[in-house]
Amino acid sequence: MSAPSGPAHRSVANIRSPAAGNLGAPASPHTPVRTISSTFGSPSSLRAEEDIVILELGSRYLRAGFAGDAVPKAVIDFGPEEQRRAGDYSRWEVGYVRGRREEKSWGEAHELWRPDLRGLDLGLVGDKIDRAVRDAFTKCLLIDSRPRRMSLVIPSALPLPLLSAVLDTLFTNFQPPTISLMSAPVLTTVAAGLRSALIVDIGWAETVVTAVYEFREVQCTRSVRATKMFGEAMFKLLADDVDPTRPKRESADKRADADRRDLPSFEECEEIAIRMAWCKLGKRVEARKISRGLTPVKEEDELKASMRSLDISGGPDSGSMVSIPLSSTDPPQSLLLPFSKLAEPCESALFAAGTLAEDLDDEELPLHLLVYRSLLQLPVDVRSICMSRIVFIGGGSLIPGLRKRVLDEVASLVDEQNWDLVRGNAVDQYRSNPKLQRTKPRQPGPTEILEEQGVMETPTPSAALIEQEYDPIEEQLKKEAAKGKPPVESGHLRAVDSLGAWSGGSLLSQMKVPAISIVEREQWLQHGAAGASKATDINVVTAHRQSMGAGAFKSGDRSSFTLGLWG
């Protein structure tokens, strides 16, 4: 039989049966199978475990973002326009007019809570927080509702019932494994790059002055003079100009103004306050050194140049006029006001112009007097550090010229009254009458020796008036300890900028710094706020500081938790 003719690669036998030498080779190319652990099976699950969501809760806004970011990715407002039903796009229609709601106080529909919790529906507060967090997750952070660790930045004086409502909402609806509670004043100090500071938070309902020393809050004072009172004063200014007869027929019921369509709305008054309001100069403008005052010196120079160009003297006869269009009134109109008149709401609301200090309550002090008394109540060493690190935050701190005005007024009070807690006519008479003084200052020169009835007596001056002896060894030790260290700024008034409380919380969470209060979900759902340990319940024996080695920050006892400042 003859041999098969044709090329060998066309042979059917070669296709069906491979050669004997290629028996171990794979039949076709393929990708090798990789064994992946279930822990790292999905990158999204790994990110959900590692990412920490930072939430800053205020009375009007919610800020949300991831740990490690410089600024929050979402800022959610609690106004009535954000509380519409899903799918309601009526506010984007042509010719849409915002409806006005009946309010008992100024801006009540735009705030999440108020300092007085009487009559406040905590269930409604929880629903608003739930919707705001969901909107931040889906629209801005672009994440799902997978359980993630959270860090909650809240004011240090947040009431416990309100904190319980917030934690119940977050643990029930979002199921985070843990929530870390962090204080806003301390985080503001961290975001400014400081360890000690005097935080002046000009918020919505109140102004809070908190002294922070070595990352600990040592003092907190507050006043009701804040942005809410400032906005109401701006509304009265605009309403009186729209209707000059309004003050004469104004009734005791403040809700009558909210129903009138010829008066500006809340949103328009707030926008005018943000764009046009300003603060007048203080008593000491040229006496204080600008280089040791505010940090943003360029902002001060620009403000002074703009005021000189506008010929603003602060008096009632200033010639510069501004036109303010009002679109929320029916019909729309335009107001023509002197530019100096737009500084009156700041003077009356924040600085209590025309009111004596004796007529003011402790909870309604003007800003400069509140800062001065807060510094006056601090110890001397803490005061010298904090007065050189004054941080202004909050919406009211954005008013042009406000920070410089507060520092000038505080410097004027220090020159007039010094750092003396006791004041009054009796104290002035005692200081001016030499007969009532027990001790006199020591005169330079030899001490006079008196001789009475043969007894030598030497008058002993007060210990406070005797100068300390020079100690060369102590001075040498101080010089050796100060080598290589920059000089510490202290003893003079100075303002410092800060990135805000949210940025401080993002920084600490990224650096894995544990919070003082860490609440776990299982413990909170089981016990609630009643299961938190008080300061007297902490075991002092087991709370000794151990070495800072590996695992030093891991808590061994998870049977109880603490709410820290809020418990």
C-alpha cells in the first residue's frame, strides 16, 4: 500500500491524537486558578472595614467625609427645603415661590435642635439625622449602607437626651460596629496645630468660649449673643426700612411678621448678612501692634483699604450708599441704605451697644467681655498660654472685622482693669487712701531703724513686694533646657486660624489615635445610656498607665463603656 500523500499538518490522525512527546502538555492555553482568601475577596469589603466616616453634627449643618481628608465631602443643611419627600422637584420649577412657615422664634424651621429641649420632638430629630446621613452617603460619599466605623464630632455641652437620640439613630439605621465620640473644641485646637488654645465658637444659638490646655478642656463659658440674634437684628433693620410704621404697631406676637409677604424671608436676610454685614473698628486700632495680633494680616490691610476707598467713618452721616434688591417680598423691591448702617446689627447683637455691663445677665454678655472674663478666671500660667492662641470658629466669625474688634476690645479692658477679679468703688477708695493700706512698697536704699522705748524694731515689708534673690544655678539650668527649642508665644493677645473641628477629627482618626469614649453597638443596643460608666465607677487600680509598647491602646475590658464629657 502506498504512503499517504500531502502535508503532515493536514493529517486527521495528527489532530485527533497528539504526538507521544507532547502527552504532558495542556490541550489549550488557560489562566491558572488562584486561591483567594474570603477575607480579601472583595476590595469594597476591605475598604468598608478600613474606612472611618467622620460626622460633625451641629445645630444647623451636618458635615461628613472620610478619615484622612482635609475638608468634608458633604455639608447637609437641615432647612425645610431639604426635608421634602423623595422625588419632589417642585423647587426647580419656573416661578417657584418658597412658602413661609409659622415659627415661634427666628429660624426655628432651619435648626436641628435648640439649647432648651423642653417641647423638642427627639424622634423628629432622629429622622432628620437619618435622612441627612443617607443623603451624604449616596450623593456625596458615594458609598452604600455597609457597616462602617464612625467618629462623631459633637459640642462638649451636648445634652444627654439629644446624644442618646443621635446614637440610637446611627446604631439602629446604619449599624456601625463602633462610634467614637470626640469633643469639637479639642479637635479645633488640633486642627490649628496647637496643644492649648482659647476656642471662641460663635455658633447659631450661643457663643461658647472654651479654654483647652494640653488637649483638655479646663473651662467653658457661654452667651446667647450669637448668629441667631445677629440674624434677627438684621431682619429688624431691613423690615423697619421696608415698613417705617412697623415699630409703632408691632405687637407682642412675633409670628405676625413671619406671615407678612411684604417683609424679607429668612433665607434672604441670611444671605444679606453674609454678603453685606461688617463690624466696626474697636477702641484701640493703632495702639495695638498688628504683627502680634491677627494671623491673616493681609486680610486686615485689605479691609482697611476697602474702608478708606468707601469713605466709611462709622458715623451716621457716611455718604456711601448701597442698593439691596429684595426678591422674597411681594412685590419685589430694592432698598437704598447707608453702608455704615449694615454694621448696626453686629453692634447691637454681638457687642450690646448702648447697654451697660451692670444691666446684662451672665448668659448674655457681649463677646469681648465674655472672652475677657474667661481669661480672667483661668490660672496665670494657663492664661498666658491661651491668650496668645485665641481661635475664632463658627459662622459668626466670618463677619469682616469681627476678630480684630474683639481683640481690640479685650486689650482695652486689660489696660483699664488689668487682671484683677475684684472691682468697685470700695476697692478704688482702698487703693487711693494710704491710711487703709497695711503695707507700703519697699523704698530703695537702706532700711530705716526705729527705736521705741529702747526696743529696736525693723518694719517687715510684705513678701509679695520683696524681689526674689538671683540664683545663677537656676538661670543656667533654664538656659540649658531652652537650647534648641523655639521661644514660646505667651503673654500677649494673638489670634490663630484653624481648619475646624471636622479636619481635626479626620487627622486623629487617620493617625489611629483612640478617642476617650468609644461606644460599641451591641453594648449600646443592650443597655443604652444607662449602661455607661460614670467617673466614680472607674476602677482606679486597673486604670494605671502601662508601658507604651505594642497593644498599649487596646482595651482589655469591654464589659462597660463611658460617655466621657457627655455622661
